[in-house]
Amino acid sequence: MRLYETAFLIAPNLPEEEMDTLIQAMADVVKAKNGRLIREDRWGKRKLAYPIKKFGEAYYVFLLYEGNPDIPAELERQFKQKDAVIRFLTIKQDQRENVRWPKKTKAIPVTPLVEEGEEKAEAPVASSSEKKEEENNE
């Protein structure tokens, strides 16, 4: 079984009761196809980046579920039949957690500036006026 996430946008002019029944019907499709609904996120009405079917905003819903590849196909078929769904997208999630692979870097050996047992000899620091006098003498 694979992990999928389906996002769909519902027209904002749909009444709240019909919106709830539509979302529940899509969740029931997952259960009817022997899938396991993991999470259902309802983001509510959000402004769209660009108009879709003459709507400036839409109701966002995300379904995260586990199942066979026939579940997204059935959801897509259902979405195409409903006029209230204005956009949808299904992606196959990676089973692992979000793991970032470490970048390959070359190991640079660290050399100590001072050998063990030796003390660091400090050179006397000349002031800026002493440096100018030395330059003038040369």
C-alpha cells in the first residue's frame, strides 16, 4: 500500500452543508476502496493566486491516505463529475520521513598552530605611529 495526498479546491459559493457532504463522500471513496484515511485537513476559504473558473477564492481540502493506486483514479473520476470541485491534485508521498541527505564534503585535516608543550611566542605589536616612523626612516 502506498501513501497519497490529494488536495482539492471547492467553489466558494457552495453551501456549508453540501460542502460537508462532498468532503465526506470523497473520504468514503477512500474507505470503500479498502484504503486508510490518515488525515483530513480543511483549510477553509483562501484567496487564489489567479482566478480559476472565475472564482477569486476557494475552499481548500487535503486528504492524506494509504491505499492502492485505484483510489486516486476513483477520486479523480469523482472530481471530474462534480462541478463544485474546481481544481484537484494527487501526489504520491514518500514512505519515509522528510530526511535530508548530508552533503558530501571533503575532510580537511586540522593541524594545530602550536605543538604540544610549546608556548606560543607573541611578537610585539607596534602602534600605528611607530609603523609610520619606520617607513619614513627607510
